[in-house]
Amino acid sequence: MPDAPRLMVTAPASGSGKTTLTVGLLRVLRRRGLAPAACKCGPDYIDPMFHRRVLGVDGYNLDLFFAPPPVVRKLLARAAATAGVTVIEGAMGYYDGIGTTDEASAYAVSRITETPAILVVPAGGAMMSLAALVAGFNNFRSDSRICGVVLNKASDRVYEKAKTVLEKETGLPVFGRLGRDDAIRLPSRHLGLVTPDSIAAMQPILDRLADAVEKTVDVDAILEAARAAPPLGIPAVTAGTSTFPPVRQTLAAAESGAMAPVKTVPRRSAERPVIAVARDEAFSFYYRENLELLEECGARLAYFSPLRDSALPAEATGLYLGGGYPEVHARALSENAGMRRSVGDALRSGMPTVAECGGFLYLHNELEDENGTFWPMVGAVDSRGYRTDRLSRFGYCTVTARDDNLLLPAGGEIRAHEFHYWDSSNPGDDCLALRPSGERWPCVVAGARLFAGFPHLYLPANPEAATNFVKACL
């Protein structure tokens, strides 16, 4: 079999149906026993979580703002190492990158990984103009790597006409269609709010979607295109033998709340620090690459639930509070006074702590829930978290430290992403965030033992930050 069979599912714009095709295709590939991997372009932690928890498919973020091309290629090679085929889901429109450029776009990822791309195009209200659209995308860059088209929301009648026109006018094969059946549409609700009950309820939808893909999409032709991808030319990169199994075996259980309560282990290891990682329905936004890098730096990760456990793992020498939806679970988090006290005592005693976005809000004095009620939180950051009516400081940024702190030396940088509707009366000013457009703002509450703020950090962008965290946990 060729090295790393792979393909990208992309589209002219968001909302065109690429997620629907990606999910249906992954389900079909699993049915066929091909053990697919799923990667995602862009700074998205929700789609990969959905792929892992609902579909049982692992993968990585491939993001050219966060990581240079060699690292992105290595991550793809790592994902493909044990996969029969790797499916990469694009972000936004194919050529949409940073600002008004194609930098860090799905196209850029396809180009640097030499991955063939399938263009998903809504089929309504056009025919020859549809051909012009497809031809334009195919020819906009000489190395577009678009290898075929799938039409979305197309009836049999429209599809047969459109297929003939598109193939004649563009020279690209049309691999099939998806219809307008609402029974195969994925819920538009936050995918990050998937619960064990909703996972079970979603399985019939996924089965119907896979049936539709098998019936109306030429999966064999798509596989042939994936297998025609050139070798990546990188050895099958995997993490150390102690790295992949713990991450893969515990993430889904921790996210869903299926983990047993934390057992007390009254012993600490001076050789391998233990970082307690909050993971349940309230805290679920983590880049898998971050967790694996912490392990590669020597840490052992101990997952716990701020919603259900009464205290931090007793062996913990560090704490990582990721993003999520604490506002949705504010009452339950507040009523778990034992855990709030345990986290507060840990910070006051100097336990090295990284808190991102939702985890940062959990450390506040109070947090407003979706209904406008404020609930007491940990109280380690003298601030209130409150709801706003719009996304705040949304997008990529580079975070620069003003002074030495837990992760960065003065002037040290790490790349990150912000995405939040809730804000803080004290978002911090120990670092400066700079957007690619030039916009800048103060952020992060930081010191020798704490790094807490709204930015979601991408640790592989500055591995020294991960090393500094793990060293501090010793």
C-alpha cells in the first residue's frame, strides 16, 4: 500500500457540507475495516473531539500558523502511521487563510502535505455557473490539488445533469452527491456539548449518513484518489511507547464523565511529575498535541473531573485546566465545594498551574451562567467572569511575556487562539497578545507558578514552554 493514503475534504465556504461528508465518509471507512484517521485544518479542538468521541477516530490539528510545514507533515505522518487512510477536514473556504491571504489555509495544508482535495459544492440554483465556480477553484492556483467534486443537497435529477456539465467543462470527476434528507443532517448545536446520552442518540443519524454515502458517493473512486497521494517521505513518526496509549485510552472516558472518581495515591514521584488534567463535560478543549508533548517532556497525566471528584489527584504536582463550557455547568462546579477548595489550596501552596479560557474562568471569584446567575468559583483570580453578546478577541494571536513567568521568559513568545463569548473583569496584563493584523491587547495573569488567561496555547509552537511547565512540576 502507498505511504500514507490521504485526502482532504474542502469547500468554497463554510456551511457547504464538508463536515457532513467527512463524518459520513469516516463512518463508511470504519465499517470497511480501514481504521481511518481524521485530521483537522485550523485551530479547532471541537471537531477532533467529535471525531474521537462520537466516531472513535483519532487525529491531529494541522495548522500552519501554529507549526511550520515540517512539523505539520510529521503530525500527518504520525496520524497516518497506523491508519488505512487519513481524512483531513478543511476549515472555512479552501483558500481562506490568515486575514485576506491563503496563508495557513486548507489549500496551504494540502499543498505542503501533497494531499489530494475533494471539493464539496452545494448544487442548488445553478448549473453552468456551478461549473464556472468549480473551474475557478481548480484553476485559481496551478497546484490546487483538487482531484474531484461531491455535490451537496442535490436530487437525482439535478445530479445527473450537473455531473455531465461539470465533468465536461472542468475535466474533474464528480464522485457523487448527498441529498437534502434532514435525517442525515448533523445537529447544528455546539458539538462540544456532546454527552454520553447524545452520543447514543446520534448513532442512528450517523448510520443513516453512512448508508447515504455508500449509496450515492463513489467511495471506491475516492479511495483510489487517496491512494494516489505521493509518499510523505517521513518515517512513521510515533510518540514514545508510553505516550500514545495513555492519551488514546483515557481521553474519551474522561470527557464523557465515565471515569471512576480519583483514587487517593499518597505518594509523589520526584522522577516523573504528575500533572492533573481537568477533563469532563465542563472542560474538554485540549489539543492532543499539547497533552502528548507534556508526556514526551516527562510528565504523567492524571485526569480528573472538577464536576464530580472531591479533590485533585493526591499525587499531582502540577495542574492543567483547559477550555470548555464551565458557564453551562457553573452551578454544579460551584456546588462541588470540596474540589473548589482543593484547587484553591493547590494554587495557594504554589502548585504550577496552566489555565486556558474556561479553566481561567473557573479560577475566578464568580462566574455568570447562561441564565444570568453568578456562582462562586475557586477564587484564585480576583475577578468575575461574565457573559457578552459576541465573540471576544476571536482569532489567532502570538502571546509575548512581559516578565519571566511559569512558561516563558521575558520577551518569550507562544502562538495561541482565542474563542470565547464570556469575558473577565480582569483578563490579565502580564502578557501581550498580537494578532496577525497588528491588533494587540493585554492578556494573561502570570507569575512563577501560574499562567492563566483566555488564549488557548499551542505548546508545540514553543516546546520550551512545555519543558518549563514540567520542570516546575518537579
